Amino acid sequence: MSGSFTHDFNGAEAQQDAFEPIPAGTLAKVRLTIRPGGVGPEGWVTQSRTSEAQYLNTEAVIVEGPHARRRVYTRIGLRGKGAQGGDDTYANRGRALIRGILESARGIAAKDSSDRARAARTIRGYGDLNGMEFVARIGLEKDRDDPRGPGRNVIAAAIGPEHADYARLMGAAPAQPMPPGPAAPATGGAAPPWAAAQPSQPPAAAGNAPFWAR
């Protein structure tokens, strides 16, 4: 018995577009989502199944442009396998990427060492990154088991306001960080100083602008 409705697939991605990697070096505005791994005080961290390594398992959705709605999956390293402290290259790369995400999302230049900038690079927990929008440079990572294959896209870097295309891609004002997702525990105490302003208010126009935006 046939139904009385239709399924319209005209809006679906063409198969070539769906499976072909985005060219390396492409810049795009993305929205970050962390897939909670259940490890750590907040539960955002994922533990490797094969080593001591830990990471944030992230999905970045391209917000607009020719690759809109495409998803890019990236593991942001927090602890490498066997390495510790300053020798942990995996963790150091992850920290650098998180710093870049914060600078891109909050409109802070990498060379800015003011109190305002230092506060903008501070988060209460990894959940503060969940939902952030920033400008990303898309990279291409080869599969170790299939080096001749097309590889897969990853977030190679976050692009800050120093870049010539930053303002065009981000829009008129930097995106405000969104509240932590449901997997994050309730946090007591006062909100961080940058969270005081309403998201719709440009920092310079609001009397109660967040500390990092003054």
C-alpha cells in the first residue's frame, strides 16, 4: 500500500559533494560541538582505547558558504601517550588550537597580552568551548592505513582577527560563547567577567561590556 506523501531529496547533497574532501587551506566559519567522552570532572574528555592519550572529540559544522552544513571531525589533544609536561607535543598542539579558537571566537589578536585578552583566553571548563563559532582553516589528514586515499578533513587552525578574511567570514562582531551543554555540571559562583554582556550587544556599545571586551 503506497503512502499519500512524497520524500523530496532535491535538497540533499550530491554524492560527489558529500564524500569529496574540502580542499586543504579552505577558510570557513564553523560552530564547534564537543562529543562528551565521560572522562574528567565535567565529562567532556575522551580517553583513548589504546593508550593513555586523552582528547576532546569535536565536530565542527560549517555555518555558511559553499561548504555549508559539511561536518569536520577533529580530536583536540589534551594528553599524549607517555609524554608529560612540556614534552607532550600532542597536548601542546591541542592547547595551541584551543587558544586559537578562543581568540577567533572572541576577536582577540594573538599578540595581545592585555588583561582584556588574557581574560578572553580563560574558560571555566571545556564545556565553554561547546557551541563556539570561529573561523577555521580546514586541513586534510591522510589515513595511516590508506595513505593513497583522499584522507579526511580536520580543523588545522583557528583564524584570528589579524587575518584579512576574518571580518568577512565572522560577520560584524565576534560570536559570543554559548552556555555549556547539558553534559556539563552546574557551576557555582559568579559568571566569568566576559559573560556579563548580552550576545546581541557589540562589546563597545554596552555599558556592562564583558571585561575582555573593554
